[in-house]
Amino acid sequence: MKSPFQPVSNWFSQRFLHHSSLAGYLEPVMQLFKPAWRSGYYRARVLTVSNIGADTLSLALQPGSDWPVHQAGQHIELTMEVNGSLKTRVFTIASSSKKAIEQQVIRLVIKTNQGGLFTPFLSELKAGDWLNISAPKGEFLLSSEKPVTMFAAGSGITPFIAMLQQAKSQLTHPVHLLYYAKAGEHLLVDELNGIAAEDQSFTLELLTRQNDGDVCEHLSRFTDTDFMVCGPAEFYQPVAEYANQAQVSLTSEHFSILPMLANDSDKQQFQVSHNGNSFVADNQQTLLTQVQNQNINVSYGCGMGICHQCQCVKKKGVVKDVRSGKLSDFGEELIQLCVSQVVSDVELEL
């Protein structure tokens, strides 16, 4: 239960300490006793980091006892400090909730990008390091009264392996998996084959586009089942279009590179969520101007020559600094509303 003094504490912190909360201001002190303690986050200790492919890591974490256990298929936000700043990425949990309850362990299976701003640093982690995670999120769950066909591409296998482990030997309807990847790059194949050997209700096919054609060539075989799909947008799209035409039930989770504007003259609108509320903002004006237009009470001192009064925490999404044109990271960071324009949907803590 929230303290009745929390609004006053938060106002004091925002007004005089330039932090969203008093707990945030005290983080450095708390971290002397509890590594990686941060206000609004859960802690997780690194157990193992191992390579399971040329560019894929398996990361085993032990969440704190206060972390709410996930449902198979959900994802978390993983946050770590990189070169002095906090960066956040979203990853699906690739292990069952049963394992989390009985062994206090969750697993992430992560494709790394050596040119990226986050995943290359995961290989530097070692047992005993601490990270921050969010509560589990998402509604991509296995629950159907009919046979199910799972369509996965690349690292899109991660929610399905969690679902299959959770339901192992207890499937009440047939489940078939079509798993696309480049030749030799299918992940967790031994685990998938092991589940198929234990449970006659589960079958799978490991496919490549070169040998087996596009996914759309296989869809008509499964019109009497419910569809579940996880993978890049270009993989998801034909499955979704076919499901709509054939009136097949579809549950999906897909990911894609953030669409960016061709140039600044292309006006586009995005959703800005803040403290449980939301409004629509465009990419032509600064966030401060648009926040003020919404009559949202926010501190600022630009007109008086007092800088940094309009700082706030961007929880997620991408903004552009109008001074340099630099794009922010997707995850959480401190921004100035007066010099930031949205280029994606964003979440702010105002």
C-alpha cells in the first residue's frame, strides 16, 4: 500500500532534487548494501552466461523473492548499466513458471548484435553480477480449446519453448510447431526434440526458407487449428493476413525495427503515455510544448534561463534531441522535455 506521504515526497524530490522520487535520490546509498537496487525495479542475480550459438547467449537469472512469477510466454524488460548509463531491452522468458517457482531461476535466450548498444555487453556478465528486471508482461499465452499450430522464426522460439516446457506431458490438444531459421541456426533443438519424445501430442518441423519456401506456402495445411505466431514483422504479416482471410483464430507476438521518418518534414503522430494517462503528440514540436498544450502541470524554467527544470524519466520509446539530431536509446533514461521530440510511442514519468 502506498504511503499517504508519497505524493508530498515525490513533489519535494522533483522540485528540489530533480528526481522523480525520494527513493530514486537515495539509490546510491542503498546500492552500498544491495547491489543494483533501484527504485521501481526488481533485482536479479546472474547465475550463468553461456553461448548456445554463434551469436546467441543463454542467460540464467535468479530474481529476488519479491518478483512476481511469470506465465509461460510473457516477457520482461532487462536493464543494466552500460558505460555509465542505464539501458533497457525487452526479452521473452525462455523457461517455465514451474522452474521459476521450484528453482528460483528464469532463462533468457538472446540473439546478440556486435554492433548493438546493449547485447554485446551481455557476454561480459559473470556469475554473481546483478541486473534489474521488470515484472513479467504480455498476454501471449497458450490457452486454446482446439489444436494449435505454432509458427516461430529465429529467436521467436523463446515464448514457445517456455509454453511447451510448462505444458509438457499435459497437453490436452495436439500442438504442432513450424520453426523457421537459417540452416544450422535453429535454437534449442535438443529441448524441442526431448519434449516431442515425451509428449505424443507435440510435433515439430524445422524449416528453412531456402529448402521449404516461405511460411505462406504451409498455412493451408493448418486451417482447422488455432494459430500462434512469434517472429519478425515480415514473418508475422503473411500469417496474420491468411488467418484473417480463412477466419482462423490468431494469437501473435511480433517484433520489428522501429520505423523512422524519412525526414523531419514528414509529420507523424505518436502516443505519449504518462502516469496512467495518455495523449497524442507529433514529431514537429518539442515534448514540453505539447505537454503544456495538454495542461499537464510540469516544472520548467527555460523562459527564465534556468535549465534542466523540465527533466523527466523516459521509461521507453525513442526521442530526438533537437539540438544535435541524436536519437535516444529505446529504454529508460533522463531527458529534457524542452529539447526532445517524439519519433515513436513513448512512456514518460512526469
